[in-house]
Amino acid sequence: SLMINEEDHLRIQVLQSGLSLDGCWDLIQQIDDQLDASLTFAFNERLGYLTACPTNVGTGIRVSVMLHLPALVLTKEINKAFNALQKINLAVRGLYGEGSQAMGDFYQISNQI
């Protein structure tokens, strides 16, 4: 899907079940190539791609997976897992992304752009 004038001016989003990141990447590249043929994206040599949201400046690419982690919550090991993810520059967000809370032990894990 394309999200226009939401958090960023333009966001390409592909959602699939499972961990088929290669298939998602292929589809995003096709969409991006078509957009790139007629749009000019704001880019800075030092900062990378410029976005309306400062946390998205850089590569402009966020890869996320939604994980259901009830066992880590039940055993109270979830914070240990979150700390380990932060050490390797992965972000943990709630069910609905940035600023949201986890619901039903679902967490969004993604790269830091």
C-alpha cells in the first residue's frame, strides 16, 4: 500500500504473514522503481533521505517484523530481550508502531533508520 501525507509525505508499506522479507523487498523495489521514474526524493549527502518525521531520516528504509512474545512476558524476561535488541540497534515498538503500547504481547521489532 501507499500511505500519502500520513507521518511521512509518502510511505510504501508491504505486509505479509510469516518471515518472507525477500518477497516484501522485491515488491517494495518494484513500487519504488516506478515512483522514482517520476518523483524526486529529498536527499542530503550527510543525512540521507529527508522525511517529515526526523526519526525516519537516513536510509528511508524500515524493516519491521511483528512478533507475538507471550512466553517472554509470562516469564518476565521481556525486558532482558528488549535490552539485547537495543544493543544491536533494533527498536521495539507497540502493536501500532511508534509511541503505541504492546497489546496481547505483540511487539514490532525494526531497524533504526
